[in-house]
Amino acid sequence: MKTGSGEAHGLRSAIALLIGGAALVFGLYFLQFHGALSENRDDWAAFGSYASGAFSFLTLCGVAFTIKLQADQLRLIQSQSHLEELQRMAASTSTSIDALLNLEQPTVEMPDAIGRPPTVASILGVYTVYERVTDKDERAFLQGFFEADARDALDTPSYVLTEELDQLGECLSCFEDSGGNPQIAAIYRRRYRDVVAVLRDHFKLEAEGPAARFFIRKSDPIPAAPPKTVS
């Protein structure tokens, strides 16, 4: 939102209104009383009274227009300030979520490629790739991982993540509803959609909560949950 361009447009409108009003006032007068300039003081006095009344009316219109313009500018500034505050809240909450996702889980026996303990994010990522695994032994290993290590390790982090994601979803929904940049909302939606889907399908994130409503569109497919048994 650009307040400067709005002020310039309002100033041009006010000037155009005054010029147009003055032209109309004098045009009507000379249309009615056209002719040579009078040498009678009474005629000039009458014209002065007419012009004074006309300009008083134009001044009143100008004041009313200025008040409206100032009110519009105030609403614009307040709206912009509200959107900026929502963006700051979203960025702060996103930072907290990223910190949680990067927490290492040393109790989980599934180190990464260089031997470090897996993070919350990498453990959640296992859920998103499960359906693409075709090897029977690997699927059996992952099933045991789902039922023991992963769930135990993510019990507390998943609860905190759910709270933070619900807060972020509510904040970004308000941002969108207030006319915020849809591209900013789309970036957040792409960033956390898979995390929200896993927490919704396998943990305690509410399917109709703020996070699920914002990050997962109704048209998005619901990932299949791992089966309870492996044959």
C-alpha cells in the first residue's frame, strides 16, 4: 500500500474540484449577466456578495473533502501497520518452528549420512516417503520405527509444533483476510504443508484447526497412513 501516491491523487482531486467549482460559479454568473463591465458600484457589490457566498460553499466542500481524505489516509496507515505487525508475528513464530524442526533426537537410532542424530524434521520426513518404499524389509523397519522410536521421540516436540503451527496458521489467515500479499502466504504454505500433514495424520494436530485450515487446502490429497501390520 502506497500512502504517498494516495496523497498525491487526493491533492490533484482537490485542486480539480476547486478549479471546476470556480469555473462553474463564474460561468453561471456571466452566462446570466453577460455584457460589458459595469461601472455601477452596486453591481460590483452584488457580484462580490455572490462570489463570497460561492467561495464559502466551495471552501466548505474543500474542508469536507480534506477531512475525508485524511480519514482515508489514517485507515490506510492503520491497515498497513496491522499487516506489518502480522508479518512480524509470522516471522517470529516461523523462527520458533524452524528451531524445533532442527532439534536433534539422539535417542532415535537412525543417524544421518554423516553420523549425526536425526532432527525432528528428518524424522517427520520419514512419514512422507513411506508410501514410496517398495522393499519389504525396509518397510518392516520403517513400520517399527513409526510405532516406537519416532512416536516416542516426537511426543513432546510434536505437541509444541502443533501449538506453534496453529498460531502461525491463524496469523497468516488473518494476514490474507486483511488484504496481505498472497505470495507471502503462499511461501509459508509451501514451507510447512508437509509438516502439518504429518502432524495431522499421525499425531495430535486437529484436522479442522487453524494450521490444517491454512496450510492444507481441501483439494489437497491426504497422505496415506502407514499400515498397522506388515505382511
